[in-house]
Amino acid sequence: MVDITVRPMSPADAERVLTIYQAGLDGGHASFETTAPTWAAFDAGKLPAHRFVAVDADDRILGWVAVSPTSARPVYAGVVEHSVYVDPAAQGRGVARLLLDALIASTEAAGIWTIQSGVFPENTASLALHQRAGFRVIGTRERVGRHHGRWRDVVLLERRSPVLT
């Protein structure tokens, strides 16, 4: 991992970020979505202060992490939902963990006390990663949505900041 660093995401990263996003969607276990959004839609849905990319020594983007607010209600201002995606060619190198660590530091510094996510139960690598990063399983929403014509369950995960709660 010495050749991998994390930096803030910028609009110049859009094409590569969306390519990695689409690769994750194409794998079938990342999201109910099947097509990556436009950059404008991505940008509008993610909080600007908590977007990061992991890059190699040549500044090639290997993965990304970003958060969305869970609600516009002020009481939920400290709760976000995150997404983390890694280029299939870079998986297994610790990229996602570096991204989650950067995200946790960033959100805690901003007073965000809960990061949550929903993961398909078949995505065992993501579930293990999140548990190693301090997330806990809240429960499973059974048959919550259809994906490629079949019902899918979603495991709900959250990380409560030990610093802010």
C-alpha cells in the first residue's frame, strides 16, 4: 500500500470515477443501480467535503468513496450514507480500507456521528471490510428491491463514531 495515497476527489476525476462506478455495477453485487449516473447527478447527490480517491504513484485512480446525506431534516445532519468502489484490477490491495479510513477521519472532523450503508449479502468482501473498519450489522432488509429481475436482500451496516457519541 506504500504506492497508494488518498486525496480529495475533484471534477477532473469524473471520467475515471464513473468508469470505476460502472465496473462495480456491472459486477452485479454493488447496487440496485445498473448504470452509473452522469457527473452532474453524481456531483449533486454527494457531499463535497467527503469525497476521496485512492491513487497510485502515477496518480491513476484506483477507487473512490463519497457520502450522501440520509435526510434533509436537521436532526439527521450527522448521519450519512456512503459508497465505496474499487477498480476490479486493484481489489485486494487495501484500497477500500484506505478510502474508508480517510472518510471516517473526514466525517468525524466535521461532526458526523454515523456512517451507514446497505450491502448485498452476496458481497462478502465488502461486508468483511466494513466490519474490520468498525461497522456493525444492524439487520437485513429482506426482498427490499428487485435487481435484474430478482428480489434482493440488503444488509444494513453502520459505524457510530466513538469520538462523537
